[in-house]
Amino acid sequence: MLAVAVCVAPAALWGQGTDLAGIRGTVTDISGARVPNAKVTITDQGTQSVRSLVTNSEGEYELTGLKSGSYKVSFTATGFNTLEFSGVTLRTSETARLDGHLEIGRANEVVVIKEEAPMVQTDNPTVGGSLNNEQVTALPRDSRDYTSFLYLSPNITQSSSNGSFKFLGAQSYGASFSVDGQRTNGGVFGGPTTSQPSLETVGEVTVLSNNFTAEFAGIANIRVSTRRGDAQYHGSAFWDNKNSALAAWDIRDKNGQAAFVPTPATASYPNPYFNLNEFGGSFGGPLPKIKNTYFFAAYERQYLNSPVYIRNTKLPHPSLLAGDFTKIADSVKPLVPAGITLTPSEIAQNTLDGAGVRFTTIPQRLLNSTTAKLIQSYFPQISTSAPINPANGRLVEYSTNVPGTSVRNLGTIRVDHDFREADRVYVVYNAQSQISANSAVVAPFLPLGLTQNDRRNDTLSISEIHMFAPTVINEARGGFNRVPNLRRSNNTLRQFLQNIGFNDADIKAYGDVITPSALDTFGHPAVNLGTNFQGLGNGGRNTYRPLDQNLVTFGDTITWLKGRHTIKAGADAVYNAAKDGFTSGRGNPRGLINYSGAGTDPLARFLMGLPANTVSFVNQFRPPMDVHNWEQGYFVQDDFKIHPRLTLNLGLRYEIVTPFTENNDLMVNFDPNYVGNGKRGRYVVPSQKTLAYVDPRYIAYGVVTADKLDLPRSLVRTDYGNIAPRIGVAWRVTDKFVLRGGYGLFYPTSAAQGIRDPLATNSFQVGLTKTNTADSPLSGWPGATHGTSPMSGGALNNLSGITSGNWVPFDLKQPRFHQYNVTLERELGWQTGIRVSYLGTLMRRLISGVDANMIQPSDQPFGTTIGDGVTPCTPDDGDCDYSDSDRKRLPYPNLGNYLTSFGNFGHGRSHAFQTEVNRRFSGGFTLSASYTFLDQKSTAPDTGNASLGGTSYNQFNPEADYGMDAFTSRHRFITYGVAQVPFGRNARYGSGMSKLADTFAGGWQLSWQAFAKTGTGFSPFWLCDNCDPITPGNLASGSVDATGGFYGTAFRPLVTGDPNIKSGDRIWNPDAFGLMPLGADLFTNPKVAVRNLLTGPGTYGLNLGVHKSFRFGERIKAELGADANNVLNHPLKSPDNYDIGSLGNFTMKVNPTTLKPEIQDVQPNPDFGRLLTSYAQDGVDSRRAIRLRLRITF
């Protein structure tokens, strides 16, 4: 009898490392004795190229430098039958184990065994998995992007949004992504760029998530390898369609329809129409007239029309926008502003009870024509018969949708050429272009249009393999990934002002304040309408934002087989460049016109075109951030086969990740230890040329160039201490049972966003604020008069002379992750294997922030006067200032409301118990199922915001935030698989049926992917609308944030009851929370809500595919089918943002007697804890949608 043991172990050439595969094993006779000098022949079944070797004196063999694919392996020895395996699959960067047991006989007698992917890993501690081309094309999916399949890994879940990733035992950043060895992550955010091959050309998607060996960079390693052409021509053509006619309405549509009120312009709720069409094909084979050259190419195009959803509950009712306040309660009708003189007739007809105190309607003559034109041009047009909330004048709810569009073209070509057996090369080029508009410039102000996105991608990968000897193989590789991208709104500031009635003189007056150069940039001003109503936002940073990412990769790996050692050594280098216009959008560059206060008064003043309370702007623009850095990795790895059943993996990796350098020197850091000129601390800039862009207030505070402190231009020194030992052991107890484990240190890849916000943004375009005062009044809106603007006039705030800043320690270290695991793996039979693992991680040196200028909470008022320490201020009027006694309490008395330091303050740990069952494809059936129990905690808020961690809430005791890590579920189950119905002419049953019967009954296939997980954590909070410098707790800080995620000036409430009482669509009880403490116990009150106190709902989703194939001859197969995404139409209500935890907004006032801060007004959030939206989760759509599929292969 012939016994065969087949075992696989990834041999660690992922990352930017080599794509090459290998094979090793032992040849024995039937008694178990080793067979030396047996000939081993490995034949590429695609190209028929052959490599051969003989076993050593111990009967062992190993061959490396093979491309992934299907191989035939034969063993021949004198006096034995020839043993031949066909269909041996070698995966990207794996070293497969294939042991052969020879029977006595004659060499010309061949025993052929059909072999497929082995079931257990035996030679290293790596935990990971992979999908091949057949799986990614067969599984029901929500997208043709390879990244959608990453959620099938038990160690990757969704982070802050659909398409983002949270890694088990780590944070939402730091993984390494590559396509054919070319790095495709980095740039600004550190996540994967949109560069990718056509799905038709994807050969394998591989995930290494824990304890991979020293060749690999990142805290996880995801790589894609493309298919190669072979000796036969083959290809495919496909068409996919998904449309609203075959989709259910999601929760937003249903709620929107219920709240919709018809208008003359829109008689019925807009149909949430969408239509996705994707078509393309592939073709590959030998390149004519060029020997040993093969190509594979693909092209696909995507057209998408999809709704952009808008929902708002704070819009002023349209009757109010017309100046009619008769529908609201008398107590909230607007006061007649001081300085407005009414005629006796107007007092009688237009004011409440004819008293001349509150308007019932604003006289037509007082309505400003310019603000009226702004409302007419850019506010949503809503019927005056729409429901109104008489207590506050708001539209009860505004819901609608508008069509968004996207067009993408994607092409991939790969060429492989073998110069000779010892020299081979391949080149892969991916190109993509996408133009889209699928988000509002400012919601809900739809007349401003949708943000325009124009993006290209170009990725080139080159690999050259040279065999110095059968035991010494070298691969050199290189390439680039270029991603230019531009986001912008639809009008320049000048066009916006012209559209609402500004003439040239008005526009000049406006530009004279904000700088004339801003007039011809894309965007518009912001207009705040107090705390009660939704104001017109400025569109944020995307009104004009170039966002380019460019990476260049070089690498080399040499493999040396020496006795029982497989030694790999090499290096990888990544040049990482990024440009981001986020920095140019800071500080209201096109102006903020602020009508402050509660109720309807601010709106009334706006309607009349009266001066605002304050206006804000910047007086100097900086160009987009333009940075670069280098990542270098040097490694040596030895897989030492101590015994045929025991392998020791010893590796050492050394990484150098340089800080990002700004090419124009536009960065500012802070030296906190300097004392001079009567001040503590000073600003640090790369060079003298920085000063042309730095705000004069920073220069006046004190500036020093980097060279004076022996700092590089990056303002942060390179961390040269990133040594990463890796050790693992694998004991093959039997041929079907393996015990393995390991330990290693891992460091994240880099992202420019980590320095963009603290160093390249917040010290530039520093906001200036002017206040409307009696001595220096602001101007109103042009209308009856011209040559002025609402930005003109006013008095600069005293606080406008104070600087705030960020501080990144000069010796910031890379975060460090200690990974360790113990794994039992067993082959069960029936082509099935099971893995049981404990996966542990210690997270150290995580980056998070604290405000170095915050003072301890106290009952002593801070910033509650106009600056004299005596006269109470009015926060809504923007006249609060620091007194001399206030300043003396600050750690840095001459700085403003924050000095946020981002350092290695955070830590965490993770314990995971994981079980995974895999059945390889056999008999028309394959299955994978996994369950993970996870306990992951940290002190550093994971904001899903690249490498920049959030700020601790209690910054005097960050350990108080140690708790449930963001985006993690305690329980998670995943399964996917493919099952061919075993009935038909080519199946187990019905082989004798007619062709006609087979047309209907044969060739059916089912496929699925599904997940179920428990809820993730959320922190409840109150958001302050007028804090700074006045705050609860008298903190003197503008950086306090209950979420830790840069949400805003937010505070955690007191817990006064059971928050988990459910009511209708509300999963948490708002009555269980009070306001935050206002004094010394702001952080320390035992009833203050802890981080991630609330647990969101669990969720599950199932995609199901039904496909029918038709064969035309031996080579042509047509497949028609449908993928039902979220086939159960289960609402996926697990939120992916902070909004659901918002208890509402509040404003503050000053007690005129005690000067202590008090609560002025509270606006509860009616949507707290309400499950109003279904979210796409982990590769499953938010509602049922049917994707029709037609595919032809040949």
C-alpha cells in the first residue's frame, strides 16, 4: 500500500518580500527507511517547465524559487515504483511539504495520485489564510475589490467605516499591503490604496495575521498575487448587474418616506434608485514569437448610480426662513433686535400682542435681499406645510436622497519571461481611473451639489529571479504605486458670493478680510445660526483637496539551502510620499459668520442681514502638505529542521522607519523644556524658510530652527531601536497532528497622517476672530447698501493674540506589538482540518494624546470674565477671555487653550481563543468556518484615524480609560464555502441523463459567505456648543473629548440609572444619564460614564449565490447566476461611528455673582441610541440586494 503525508507551512516570503513558493519533504520506503539519491522532478503544469534534484543522504529534498501554481511532482529511485503526484498546488510564498513513501517495484511502473492543497501547517508558527482565484470569483460578494474578501479572515473585522479594517490584537493601522510584491499602503492614512488588479487576474489573496516570520513587515501582512499566463490560451468575459428593482429598501429609505412632505418641486419621496453595471474580461497565454514568454491581461469597467442620503432634524422650518414665526410658541418667538425701529403699524401687525418686543413676522422691508437669495439658492426647498416643532421652530425631520455617480476603468497586464532555467522575470502593471460624486458638499444643503472626486492609480511590479545554484536563489524586485487624487466642491468662493447677490465692491470688501487669493478657491463661507438650528457648514477639508500618494519599493531576498537549514536573508525599502490638501482647509479659510445664541434670535438677525456676533477667518494660506519618508527592513530567517518532525524557526528583523519630512519645511513642533524671555517653551521649525508661512504670533512667542537643537528637518528623530526577534517551533506529532507556537515583536508601517495633524496643520492658518462691539461694529450683509461684507469691521478678540500648539516628542518611538500563539492543528479526514489557537498580544508604546496645558478640574472659575477677572462674560458673544490670575494657573501661561502632546502613552493587551475548520475543495464542496472569542483592551483610543491616536478623557489619569478596545466584538463567527449540486452528466448522480435534461438539472452551484458578531463599544457624551475658554470643570482646555476621537469638545455624563433599558428602536435609555459634573469631580466622580460603557447591538449577515453552468465542448463554460447579498434582509444595525452615543448639545453661561460656569441650555439628541440606519458590515450589504452574474470562461 502507498501512504502519503502532505503538509504545508507558509515559508514567509510575503510582505514586500518575494512571491516565490517552494516545496520540501522526505522520501522513504515502505518500512520508513530514508531513500537517498532519489530523483525528484517538479513540472509546472501550466508552462511544462521542469526542475529536478535528488534527495540528500537523509532522504530529504527542498526546492525553492518556484512560482505559485499547479505542479506535478514525481519521485524515482532504483528498485522502486515511480510515484507521481498531479495537481499539487503551491501557493504564493508558501513552502509546501510533500513526503513520498515508495513501494518496491520497477521505475517504469507509475503510481499516480491526485493531490490538492494540504490541510495542516507543520513548519512554522504563522496564523493566516488565503483565497484563490476560483474562490474569489465564486463567492457571493458585495464588491469586485479584493479588500472585501479580507473580512473572511477571522483576524480582520470592520473598523470605523465600510472598507476599513481592525486587526485582531492591534489597532486600525500598521498592516502591510502589497500587490505582486509592490507596497500598496502608506501615504496619508496608512491603509490600502485603491490600487488593485482586476479581480479576473487575482491569483491569491493571502492574509498573515499573527506570528509571521522575519521576512515580513507590519502588524499584519496582506498580499495579492496575480495570475500568470501559461502554455494554453484561456480567458473570461463577465457582466454583473445590481439594481434597486431587485433590492429591498433599507431603514433610511423607509424612515425617509415616512417623514417626507411633498413640495411643488418634489411630489413624492425620491425613489432610492441605484444601478451598478460591471463588465470586462481577461485573456492570457503564450506571447507569439517570443519563446518562454507568457502574458495574462484583463480589463473591467464599472458604472454606478447610487443614492446619496440626507437626513436632518435641526433645519429651520421654511415658514421661519420666510420671516414668519406665527407657528411657534410665543415664548420662543424672536426678540426685536436692539437698534431696530418699527413703525406703529409694524408694532401692531408684526409683533406679539402689539408690544413691540417679539416678532410674529418680520416686516418685509427688514428682510435682507442677500440672505434671502442665499436661502433661495442653497437651502433645501421644503413646503411650508411640512410639520413643525412649535417648541423650537425646527422642521420635524428632513429626509431625502439624490443620485450619486461613479465610473471606474481598471486594467491589468502581467508578462512572465524565462531567459533560462536560472533566470526568470515577470512584470505586472495595473492602471485605474475613477471619477465619482457620491457625497454632499454640505448636508443637507443639496443645491451646493456633490463633492467631485477624480482619482488615478498606476502600479508597476517587477521581479527578477536568478538561481546561482540549485540551493542558492535570489529574487530582486521593485516597482511603484502612484495615486493622484483630487476632491473639490462645485463653486469658487467668488462664484458663491455672486450667486447670492454680492457685487464687485462687496466681493472686494469680503476678500480684503480673508485675503483676496481665497476668492478664487473652491468653497464657500460657513454661517452659524445659533445652537438651535442647522447652519450652513463650509464643506470641511474636501472643498478643495489634492490627496496624492506615491510609493516606490525596492527589495532583495536570497535563499540558501544548507543541510537542515533553510536560510533567507534580504532587505526591503519603501519610499513613501504623500500630498494632502487637508492642511489648506484649516481655520475657516473662506470665513465663518457666527450668529450665536439659543432659540430663534440668531436666525432672525440673519434674515434681516444684521451683523453677526463674531466672524472667524485666516489671514494666510499654506500649500498642501507635501511629505516623504523611508521604511527599511533587514532580515535573516533560519528554518532549522532539528528533526524530521521538529522545526525551529529563528528570525531577526531590523526596521528603520524615518519620520516624515515636509518638502517645503512646513511643519512646527514645540520644545516644552525651554525657558527664556519670560516664557516657557518655544516653537521649533525645520528651517528659516518655514517662517514665511508661520503665523506671526508663533514667531513672537519664540521660534528656533531644528539645527539649533540637533534635530532633523522632520522635527522628530529616527527611532533606531526597532529590533524584531521572531521565534517559532513546530512539532509534527503525527502526519495529521501538529503542535506549533511562537513569539515575535512587530512594528506598524507608517502613515503621514500621524504628523499631518499635530505638526503640519494646527500651527498654520491659525484662526482669527472678530467680535461685534459698540466701538468696533461688524458690518451686516450687503443689500440696501454695497461695498461692504459681513466679514468687515469688528474688533479682534484678545484671545486671537494667543497661540496654541501641538507637541510631538523629539524621540517618539514606534509602537511595539508582542505577539505570541499556541496552536493545535489536526487533519480530521474527509479533506478537512481543524485549527485551535490561543492568540495573545501585548501592545506597547501606542500613540495617544494629552493636553499639556490643561489644568486639573476644580471649582475655581476659569475664563469666565472679559479678561479683567471681575466682569462676567457672555460665552455666546465670544467675549470670554483669560484674566491675569487665570494665566498664572496654566502650565504654559502664555499659550492658549491646548498644547496637545502625542506620545507613547498608550498600552493594551489582547487574548483570543480561535477555532477554524477548513475543508479543501473536493467532491464539489469546500467549507471554511471560524469562531473567535476576544478580550481586547487598551488605554489608547483607536480612532480609525491612521497612526495618530486619540486623546485620553481624563488626561491626568489615562489609565482610567483602560477598557474595551474600539471596533472589537467579544464573539465573532465567519463561514464561507462553495457546494456544487452533485447531479448532472459530469456529477456523481445522473451521469446517464440526456444533454437536454442536463441543461436544466445539472451544473448547479451554491456559494455563501456569512458572519455573526456581538456589539462593539460606545461612549455616551454631551457636546458643548460654546465652550472655550469656559468649560465644565474649569479645565482651560479645548482638547477635552469624551470619545477620544477628535469629535469635538465633549464630556461624559453621570450615570444615574440603567442605560440598557430598550424602548422601540432605541437600544439605550437616555433617562439613565445626567449632565456632566461642572466642578472638581468632572473626571473623578464615581458616576461618570467610563469609556465604551455602552455596547451596541450584535449583528449578522448572509450572502448567498446560486449559479448555473453550461458547457460548450471541453473548454468553454458559461455561468449564469445571482448573488443575494444580505439574503435575509436583516438590518445590520451595529453602528460604525460615534453619533449614536451623543446625548445632545449644551451651552454654558456665567453666574454673574459667583462667576462660576453654569448650564444655559440643553438640546437633547432625539436620536441617541436609536437604530435608524442599517450599515454595510464585514462585506455584507445594509439590505438585501441581488447581483446578477453572467460569466464565460474558456
